[in-house]
Amino acid sequence: MHWFQKKENLNSDDKQTTGTEQGSDTSVKLERDACLHHLTHALSSNERGVVLKLYIENFKQLNQLLGYEYCENLLSQILAYLKESCGNNVYHYIGVEYMIFLDHYTQGQAMNLADEIAQRFDHAWKIGSTDCICSVQMGLCAYPGHAETTEQMQKCLDLAVTRAGEGGPNQAVMFDSTLQNQLRRRQTIALYLKTALEKDEVEILYRPSICVVTGTFLRAELSMRIFIKGLGLIGAGEFMTVAEDSGQIRALLYYALEKVCQCIRQALDDGCEFESIALPVSPVLFLQEDFIDEVARVMEAYEVPQGKLALELKESALTMGYLNFNIILQKLSDMGVELILNEFGSGYSSISASLDLPVHTVKLERLFIWQLETNEKSRYIIQGLIRMAKDLHLSIIAEGVETENQVSVLTEAGCSYQQGFYYSTPLKQENLLKILGKNRDESAPYLSED
């Protein structure tokens, strides 16, 4: 599970800790310790069984909507149901995660039980006179076999839970050889990242964006990739999640921040005409106490003027529940950092947040751009989003542009900035600096990396 999923627990909302809650925290810790003791015993025995990890989705929203007391009663009812269905080996592990030990179960028996639990969550829970629907993700892992330690078992279960979530609500996934290979791949990537920065083995590229009004390249966005022997080229979309889970995301993104500010400084020194260069950032950075100070330090070190550095956030970051999120964004804006919201239109939160947060620019969800090739109705969604962004006085960028048809629809709808393979492959810094402020004809020799 990702760190921001684990933050969704009942006691994480802005609450002062009372004596009762301290006692409750102690009780949860004791139960977690008992869970880990049971897990250690299970893995060290020669007996077979299955561990089931259950994660309750959208619980933070339920807590905000229905209140603390209601959700406490809901959790009590869920726990009572799980113990009735699975026996006494049910532990409240952390937040809204439960560990269930199915001793002596076969994988088939365990999956049958998981299906029964899923069917129960398809129906409402009744607390007082109010019905409530909540969904779960379940990951299962048999022992002995895949894990020898408690840490390995937890990684197996987390990966299975994540895969279950990709299948929709109330799904269960059994950890198997396919997931084992995926876990090994993630472990290989995490191990490589430990030394990649020291050895300068992270390749830095830039995706340029063209301004269709002027016909020139005025923006760019940093991207990264790594090459691992045996795995090949790994894009940031894959290794960034590994870096988040392995605790390496801070070092990785501060390294990238240094690189993007170096690029901005060089572009200014070369007299390039451009608006900004962006760095996509993980919400994890907002948990770092020195985040604002580090951005300020690097901007000062490279004398980056206001408006030239942009930080790009995903829409999902807005739902992470971090209390100081708005304050940090405002501080960044006051420092002259452009704030870009990615995945615009993928959910209500991204649109409503545009009203309250100091966002300057939005990026259209890539899926909408792709759907222009297969779904005629998608053009109306794009037209509406572009019109909405303009009404909110926001700049808008379309990413993933690859065809003439996409260019035509986006340009006609008034999308001023476009990015994608139609215009250019990702470029090394030296080639980016040769196209900034230039049109496509002038830039043609530099738009494709060998």
C-alpha cells in the first residue's frame, strides 16, 4: 500500500489526543504486536495456512461525511462480522487494515472465504437508522512458500492488496508466482536506486511543450529513466512508486530539483525564450519539513527568477488529507513557483480545488486525449474542460498528443499548449536549449533523440 493510503485512518483527522484515545492507541499497538507475533509463529512452523489482509477503502470520506462516532460503530460491526466469519484470528493491524490468519486453510478455501467477505461488503452496513456502503481490497498469501520473514510477508500482502484495488471494489487477489516476479522486479529497482544517484546513473530528459498561438516551444517538463541490466529501460512511472515505497523518493526528487534548476539557469544564460520548466513531484515531498527551504535554497543557488520553475502535482495529491497542503502551496506560489495540476478532469477534486488552491496551470488527463481516436464524444468533454480552465483564468496543457486528429480537436477547442510525440520525443538538456523559443521548422534537427 502507498503511504497516503495508510494515512486514511480514523485517528488521523485533526483531533487532539485525549486520555481515552491514548488508551485506545496503546490497545491498537498491543493488538498489532500480537498480530506480528502470530505471523512470526506461523512462518516458523511447518504448518500450512493463508494470511488475508483486508483494507477498507474510502474510509476518510465516510468519517468526514458521517462522523467519528458513526465510523467507530461501523468498524466495531465490521470487526464483529470478520471474527464471526473467520474465527478469533482477526487483528486490527493499523488504521483501517485488518490481518486475518486462516490457519490450516488451503488457497482454495481461503479464496472462497474472501469471496464471501466481498459479497458481504456488496451490501450496506446499518448503523442506527443509517445505511452505509464501504468497499474493501483483500490480499492473500499462503505459507510456507513465498515469504520467510514478517517483512517479506507484509510486502507480499501489500502487493496483492494493490492488485486487488486495480480490479475494482470488493476484490481479492492471491499472491502467486506472477506477483512474486513483480515483487522481485520492484526489489531490484529499489536496490539499484540506492546507488544510482551517487553514480549519476539516472538519465534526465525533458518533454517540450509547444505554444500553438506562437508556434514555438516555450515550456518543458523534466522526466527521468534508468537502465537496469536484466530489466532494461525503466521509466519514472514505474520507479517513482518504488522510490516512494522504499523511502528513496526524497533523495530522488531533490536530485531532480537540482537538475531542473540547473537547466533553467543554463537556458537563461543562453538567452533562451521560454516560460517555465516543470518538475513533477510526489505528494510525499509535502511531508518533508525542509521541502520549502530546499526549494528556496536551490532557486537561490541558481538565481531562478519568479515564474521560471514549475512544480507539477497529480490530482490524487489533493485527496491525501495532509493538513498543511494548502499552506505549502501558497508559500510556493508566493516564492514565484508556478503550480501545475495534472490529470485535470479525472475527478471532482481537481476541478473544485482549482477554486481554492493557488494553481496556475492544469494538464488535461492523458486518457481524454487518447479517447479522441476511439470515442467521438470525448471531444465534448475536452472542449468543456478547456472552456472551464479558461473561465478560471488557468493555462492549460494537453499531454500525450500523437496524431493530427488530436492536434486539430485541441487547437480548435483553444488548448494553447500541447505536448507529446507528435511534436517531439523527450530531449536531453543540450537539445532542449536549442529549441526553446524556436518553431518546429527551426527545431527539426533536434526534436528526436538517437
